[in-house]
Amino acid sequence: MDYKELKCYMELSPFEVQFELTNIAGNFHDRTLLNAGRGNPNWIATTPRQAFLLLVILLWKKLNVTVNMFILIFMLKKRE
């Protein structure tokens, strides 16, 4: 493959490159192709999910303390 032919491939989109490569490969119905896809391979990453959940719980508790404090202050001022 010379530079001129390679430059033609560099101007293609990823989908066009895939189409060209399957054309170069020829008949692929008798072979298994790897479908890499575009999905997120870390959809089951539990550590970041647990860290996010702990952050949500911490903020929820902080919010409840703050709201309860404001309610207490409001009720004390209302009594005066």
C-alpha cells in the first residue's frame, strides 16, 4: 500500500473505513467477524458506581441536617 492509497483511507469516516475493509476482505459470510461495537465496556464497573452512591448518601444526609437546622431556626424565631 503506497502513501497515496493510504491518504485516501485517512479521509474516510470510521464507517466508510469499515465498509472498505470488508470489501477488501471479500466474502466474510463463511468467517466470524468481531463486532467491537460502540458500547461502553465498563457498564458494570461497580467501584465508581459505589463511590457515586456514597457521595449521594453523604450529600443527602448533609442536606437533611441543613434543612432540619433551618426549620429549627425558623421555629425558634417564630416563638419570639
